[in-house]
Amino acid sequence: MSLILGIETSCDETAAAVVQDGKKVLSNIISSQMEIHRAFGGVVPEVASRHHVQNITVVLEQALREAGVHPSQLSAVAVTQGPGLVGALLVGIAAAKALAFSWGLPLLAVNHMAGHIYANQLVAEMEFPLLALVVSGGHTELVWMPGHGEFVLLGQTRDDAAGEAYDKVARSLDLPYPGGPLMDRLAQQGQPRYDLPRAWLEEGSYDFSFSGLKTAVQQLRQKEGENLKLADLAASFQAAVVEVLVEKTARAAEEYGARQVLLAGGVAANRGLRSAMQERIGSMGLSLVIPPPHLCTDNAAMIAAYGHLLYTRGQFAAPDLNAVPGLSLS
Ligand code: KG4
Ligand code: ZN
């Protein structure tokens, strides 16, 4: 049995959670700074760090209280080491180190992207070999997993991440930050009647590119002027993003012989992507897991879920653990 306290502060959510055996969520507290950053049209790193400092102890206390767990019952403290904003990461790491030291617990350093993937373990049994599509505000990655903790990068974005493309396009349309959820809602009300490009790249490539799509939206906006139908544009943009994500995932799953496909990251909350993926992967007869939206976006339960694996393997972090803003998966 393990009881892991997870801490996540890589971007604009201050989060703490208690998870049992890497599977059962006892508490999952998230304090979002979204409203604060909205005024700036995006996350301001210095502002994010300051709010993490203000919120972290409250969030930690609440996570333990809601789980009904006393620190003496905990097995370890897991914290996001990277990737993310360095100042933001350091707040979580400092808190994790202090708690691990004073409670005499092992410290676990978790890769944020691995955390996103292991959000799936909170809702289903992982079946290997599997393919994970991780789509967030900073990353778009197709990851092959032969077994637990083994990550092979098959492809990634060459420019903007999927979530970044959503946010930038929304911003160019004068919509508030973060644009992803808003574009998703608008897309449900429109028809994909505008023709936008799909970046397939070279034959057989599992890389992605979304910057051309961003430019095409600008050109369309200029061409259509007053006649532009925002909901139809959102639906067309979503169709272009989703088609490439789904098709490349399906092809990779087939080529590599995946038993299961997992979706992860903030953009996995997207309704268009969820339903298209269900249809396409379902028709291949493969198992598909998509966490509920609140486990797709940043949270600490996913950090504790991956922390459980590190704990069972005895892969503890040293007390001088430092943040790694550009930490990669493989
Ligand atoms: O994983 P996440 O919470 O944070 C990062 O690690 O980046 O992902 C945040 C990203 C943002 O770009 C946000 O706009 C996007 O996920 N997002 C969505 C939706 N919900 C969140 N994008 C499209 N449709 C959504 N429903
Ligand atoms: Zn994330």
C-alpha cells in the first residue's frame, strides 16, 4: 500500500493531492490562477511564482484534510520537477523538500508529461504496449510505451503545441485566455465550412506542425472581414487540428501494434478530439482511455499517480533536487 502526496506547480495551477496505490484519488485540490493571468492574455511567469507561494500551504493543508490523512500515514512526497516555468516549479519543489525532510519521507521527482500520461491510471488499467497522445499547452507528443515508465518519443510538434495553437488563434480573434476551452465551446455551435490546411508533413512522419494553420486563420479573417462567422471558424479550426491528431495517432497505433491508446494533457479535454478519437480508435477495435476533463488539465493527482511507480521502484530523488524547465520524457 502507498499513500502519496503529490504537488504540482509547473504553470498556473497550484495543486496538491493524495493518491492511494497510484490509482485511488483521496483528494485533488487545484487553485487556478487563470483569472489573474487573463488580464495579461497569457501566463506571466513572475506573477505565477508569486501566487504559488501564496497558495501552496493552503492547498497542501486542504489536500491532507480532505483525504483524511495524517502526515505520519504518508509513504512519500511526489513533486513536478519539469518541464515548466522555472520559478513556478521551484515553489513546489521547495515545499516538497521541506515536507519530505521534516516528515522523514522519501522525495519523488516526477516528469510533468509522465504525470499527464499516468492520469489515465486513475481511471483505467494500463495495457502495454500502448501509445499515448499528449496534447497540452506546451507539448504535443506521440509517445510509445512498451511498459511502465518506458517512454519512446515517436513524434512531436515542430512549432506550436496544440494547446498553444488554440490559445494563439483565440487571442488573435480577441477571445480571452485560455482560448482552448472557449474555441471548443464555439466549435460545437458552428459548421466546419471554411477550408483550412492540414499539416501532414513527410510521408510516415509522426511530427506535428500547427503554425501554418494559425497563419491560415489570419488570412481567412482578413479575406472574410465582417462576414466571418466565428463559430464556423472555430469549428473549421478544430476540425483541422483534430483530424491530424487522430489520424497520426491511429496510424502509429497500427504500425507499432498498440494494445491500448491513451489521451493526455489539457487539450484531451476537447470534446471534438474526444469524440473523433473514440470513433477512429474504437473502429480499430483497440482499447481507448481518456481521463475526465478535470484530470486532463494540470492537477497533482496525476503527479502522485506517477510518483507511485517511482516509489515502488525505490527511485527516490536526492535532497538537492532542482527544477529542470526543459525536462524531456525519454
Ligand atoms: O495540460 P495543461 O493543463 O497545461 C500544460 O501542461 O500546458 O494544458 C493547458 C492547455 C491550454 O492551452 C488550454 O487552452 C488547452 O490545454 N485546453 C483546451 C481545452 N481545455 C484546455 N484546448 C482545447 N479544447 C479544450 N476543451
Ligand atoms: Zn500540463
